[in-house]
Amino acid sequence: MNPLNGVAALGRGTIGAVRSTGTLTLFALNGLSHLLRPPFYGRAFLRALIDIGFFSLPVVALTAVFTGMVLALQSSTGLSRFSAGSAIASLVVLSVTRELGPVLAALMVAGRVGAAMAAEIGTMRVTDQIDALATLSTNPMKFLVAPRLLAGLVALPFLVLVADVLGVLGGTIIATVKLGFSVHTYLENTINFVQTGDVLSGLAKAAMFGFLIALLGCYHGYRSKGGAQGVGAATTAAVVSASVLILAFDYVLTELFFGQ
């Protein structure tokens, strides 16, 4: 076997990754630039905002409540070995506000909204509806992509704020009903320990994650081809790439906020 074949394959993979990154970056910049230039399609923005924010609320709420419950149970099991049960409240609130609230909410929204965006725009692409928009003097990037990018940027922090509250509530329920804490003591420990920066860092992550979800859903849908099979492939690619980038950017942002 020629060893140069492996080098060639590595080179092709590297070039492909760089090309895809550059294409995605240019797509994002193009979409953002249309937010700064009139006209702005307010109805499309409100539709995307309701779809991302309101209709994602049930799955995000359920995820947050059960995550808080599991955190309280697991932290009780570990901390009781060191006679540090009083730290349960602080561990739950920090885990939810800094990490699990933004990440789990974003993953849930990526599975629901990212797939829907890619399927909708991909169907429009393969049925030539996007070309029809251009024929009618409507810029597809301005009408389809820019409102969704802004909606993702705005909606996810509100979802994460709800997830933070419900995650702490789930931990409070388990701590008081199952672990024997008083509601007053548990909530007092939670309020005394959490800081504004913990919540704001999670909301900043949420804004970035919402933008990534909308961007990748629009990007893969906009570039889909090949009929129904191409739309299915674009939908899968949107969810997978959004999930991977959420986890990657979570590390980058955590290092930025807390990596002193």
C-alpha cells in the first residue's frame, strides 16, 4: 500500500473541512448582514420566534425539571459520603445555570427546531420555491435566513432562563420531599450561593447556541439537493452538526468565562 495515499486522503479531508468552514462562515456573515439592511420581515421573525421559543417550551421545561431532580439525587449520593449534604443546593444551582441548562436546552431545541428549519428550507430548495422568491424580487437570505438567525439568538436565552428556574425547582422538590431539607433552608442556600455572573454566562451561551442552531438548520436546508433524499440528509446533517458545535462551543465559552 502506498503511504502517500494516506497523506493524500488526509490532505483532501483537511481541504474539505477548511472549505466547509469557510462556506459556513460566509453564509453566516451574509445572513447577519441582511439584519442590518432594510427591509426587515417582522412577520417572518415573529413566526420563527414563536416556533423556536414557545413551541419548544414543553420539552425544555420537562428536561430541566428532571435534570434538577437527578442532580439533587446524584449529588446527595456523592456528598453524603463526605458529610457535605448542605452543598447540594449550591451544586445543583451552579450545574444548572452554568452548564446543564444551556446545553440540554440547546440540544433539545436543535433536535426539534434545527431539523424543522432544514426540512422546510430544504423542501423549498428542491421544489424551486427559493428560486421563485428571487424571481419575485425577494432576497431569500433576507426573507428565510436572517429572521431565523435573529429569532434563535433571542429565543434561546429566554428558554434557558425558564430551564434554570425549573431545574432549581426540580432539585428543590427532591431535596425537600426525599432528602429531608426544609424549603426555606434549601432556597436560602441556593440564593446565597448563586451569583449574577453564573446566570449571565449561561444566558450568553444560550444566545450563541441559538444562533448556531438556526444557522446550521438554514445552511444545510439552503444547500440541500437531490429531492426527498437530499432533504433527509440535510435534516440529519443539521441536527448532528449543531449538536457537535454546541458541545464544542460550550467548552470554548466555559474556558473564556471560568478558565482563569
